[in-house]
Amino acid sequence: MIPFDATTFAANSSPFYTGFAIANLNQTSANITCTARDQNGSVIPNAVSVSPLNPLGHWANYLFPALSGMRGTLDCAANANIAAAALRFIGTNAFSSLPVITK
């Protein structure tokens, strides 16, 4: 689970971007399902779609149009061992890492 922010930074009107990457640690394919929820906990349908990962494969993205203007969480589950990393960008000026919470 990771937080996301797709709003605008008021100080300079730069967009926030949340990007994340997933790596399959297994020798078999991995299927990942991600559920996006807004700051009130409501599901945002079809917000994030992750293609099946090949053995030892990876996937990354930061463009999620359905999340535009929102904040919330992304909760992803997989049928295999995976690793994830998340980054938040403020326009092209700054970035930071985000916590990935395992369940």
C-alpha cells in the first residue's frame, strides 16, 4: 500500500506525480491487482492497471489519469513475491521517496 497525490502544489502550481515500480522476484509470472481509494476511502474504478509480470520482470508508471486531482492510497496485491518502490515528484523541481507498507 502506498499513498498517492495527484493534486497541484499551491506554492508554484506544479503538479504532484506519484510513480511506483514493481519487480517480480519469482521464476513464474505474477499477476498484480491494484485498488485506488480516494482520501475518503472510496474506490476509484479502473485507476491503475498493471500488466502481468514475466518471471523476474518489472513494471513502472506514473501517469494515472483517473487519479488526477485526487489524493489517497493504492493497495496492490499479487499472487507472487514482489518488491515495490514509490516516488513523489513536485513538477520537475523535486522528488522524494514514499513508504511502501506491506501487509
